[in-house]
Amino acid sequence: MKILFVLTSHDELGDTGKKTGFWIEEFAAPYYTLLDKGAEITVATPKGGQAPIDPSSDTEDAQTKDTKRYKQDNVAQDTINHTKILAEVDASDFDAIFYPGGHGPLWDLANDATSIKLIETFNEQSKPVAFVCHAPAALKDVKGTDGQPLVKGKKVTGFTNSEEAAVQLTEVVPFLVEDMLQENGGIYSKKEDWAAYAIQDGNLITGQNPASSELVAEKILAALK
């Protein structure tokens, strides 16, 4: 199993002067779930090099068994510090693609032509395309093989409007994931705020929030069997 993880390169939280990036737990839980099953994982970002970690995901109360393992794992940290450049990866080298969240993807991956093309290529090749939390933002301009939005008519989930309100960033983010998925014709569903929830429709796998990241990884594994 060769799996491509795509992380954000964006580290500015709108005009707040605060930093953002990817959410450690949403990388770490799927990374170890897949790694421990023998997956070979490559990590890429639009700019390559060091992927920015969202400081909010690095606080004491945000730690999980997987983030603690990451903190002790020099190989994983080295991977994050030296990501490949997204434009230099080839979809045919991988069996699945996975996007961890954090707020960063709302600014860069949502509009990144290379990322959009990559997702479309994986989809054309009928390979799993998976996203968690804010990462479905990367689907905003992605088209399916029919030229319609990829999510149109598909069951999807992602970070909810009420969860965005709870973290007080509704007015900061460029768009709301829940709204965008619905505007693109996705059949959006969710559980209560912060509950673990992931859904699969064909080769498209989406998870609602950080708590859902392991569920997404398990669906990737099941899809590759």
C-alpha cells in the first residue's frame, strides 16, 4: 500500500496575526493507523519542505496517544520537515490519497491547481480519495469525470458550521466547509459537534472533525483490501 498524504503549506490564520497549518492529530492518527498495517507513506505539500503545524493542535489538551507517539518519532518528524513538492508527485505511484485538515487547506489547497488535478486523477483511476475535518476544502473546485463537482450527489461530511462557530473562526475563514459541500451539491450529513463520524461514497471518504481521523484511515484500509 502506497499512500500519499497531502498537507497544507499555509500558516497564516486570515488577518488575525495568528498562525495556522495542519492539525497534528489528523496527521498522526491516520499515519500510525496506516503505517502499522504496512503502508508506505509519502507526504507532500504545495511548497515542499517543512509543513506548518497549527499551534492550536499542539497544546497540552489536544494531545492523544498518536500525537505523543509523533513527538517521540524522529522519522515522522523528519518527514514533516522535508515534505515533497506536490507538483513533483505522480498519482500512478500511489494507491490512495489522504488530506489531513487544520485551517490551512482553506487558503491554499482549496485553490491549488496541482492539488485539484491530482485529486481528479486519483478519482479517474478509481483510487480512494480521503479527507478529514477542514481538508474537504480541497474539493471545492474538483470536478468528477462528468465535469460536475466531484461531491455532487455524493454523501459527504466535513467540519460543521457549528464547530467553526465554537472555535470562533466563522468570520475569519474564507468559506465554511459545510456550506461549500452543500453548494457543490454534496449530500452533507453530520453528527453532533466533535463526535467521531466518517462516511464513504464510492472511492470518496470524508470525516467530520479531528475525532474522525482514525475512522477515515480505517475506511482507506478497507477500500484498499
